[in-house]
Amino acid sequence: MKGLEKYLKKNRNKSLYDKVKKEFEKRGPVAHNWDHIYRDIINAIWIGEAEKANMEVVFPSIVLHDIGFLYDPDPSIHHKLGAEKCIEWLEDWNKEDKKAIRLCILAHKGKSFEFSIEPESIEEKVVYDADQLEKMGYAGLLGCVRVGVEFGEATHPELKSLYEIAKLFKSVSKITLYTSKAREIAKRRGGMKFDIFEKAYNELREYYEE
Ligand SMILES: [Fe+2]
Ligand SMILES: [Fe+2]
């Protein structure tokens, strides 16, 4: 059902998967960790196969999409840093694929939050959508809170406050998904739980706002 096994039968995929897993388990942060990346890989397989994307590009891209966090905890640069560093992990891929993988990592935040690089190729859209699915549904709600905890420790001390976490995620208001498969999964999970962040914000504001 997960569909991962057939990708791990290819030596270069298995070796990359094992190396990245090991590094994240050793030194990954609290939210952008292997738990997150593993689910993103499965999301990308479901979406990429449905969209007939080039999985020789999608698979390594999604495995590597958050490696920026292994080098620097700053979320605002992790897509660029990951795109730069990915080449060191890709000795088994050819020049053309390396370029496509680099672009997938660079565009994996799309135009969400403060980011501004729109995914263009179908492979870039699959990687972006796979990552965005992590914010959907009730599991996504837990994930968003965990991201707040990570950033609060690392680079955004204001996010040590539940009130600030609720304020941040209630303000997202809409997430663009590019593929019909991702939209289908998101719909089944009830989309992002903006209403819950709004409700939490309204409870918490009683402590801080007049
Ligand atoms: Fe990311
Ligand atoms: Fe991610």
C-alpha cells in the first residue's frame, strides 16, 4: 500500500535513503526529522505516480528536500542551502537529473509563508505538494505545533508561546496545492485545520490581549 519497497530495490535509492535516514536520526531537529521526511516520501510516491512524474527525480528530491536543516537550523534559508548541498549526496545521478533535483529542493516551499519560488515542472509540484500534505488534517495539526516548537528553540523565540503558534498558523488561511492527487488526499483529511488554530488563538488571546 505504501509503495516504498519497489523504490528501495534500486541500489542508488536505497543507499541515499539509508544515508539520509541515518543523518536525520543522528542530528535532525525536532520537527524536520525522519518522522516527517518518511511520510513526505510516501506522499511523493502516491502523488508522483498518479501524476506520472519522473520518479528518478522525485524520489531523491523528496528524500533530500529538508537536508538544509542538517547544516543550519534557519528555516528561511533551508531550501537554498539544501539545493546547494544536495549535489554532495548525488554522486550516482547524472548531470541533468542533479539539476532537476536541485530545482525541486529549491522550490519545495513554493509561495508559502515568506517564500517566493513557484514550483514549475511536474516533479517540483509533486515535491511541494507532498510536503504541504504534512499540514493537512489532524496529524497535520500536531505537525504544525511541533514545527512551532522547533523554530521556537532554533530561530524564532516568540514561537515558544502557544499563542504565537496559533496566531502564525491561523494566518496561513489558504494553501495552494498543484496536483489533483494531493488535493484529493487533502480533501479526505479535511484540509488544513485553520478553524482549530483560530479557536485556539481565541482562547489564548484572553491571556495576552485586552
Ligand atoms: Fe522544508
Ligand atoms: Fe519538509
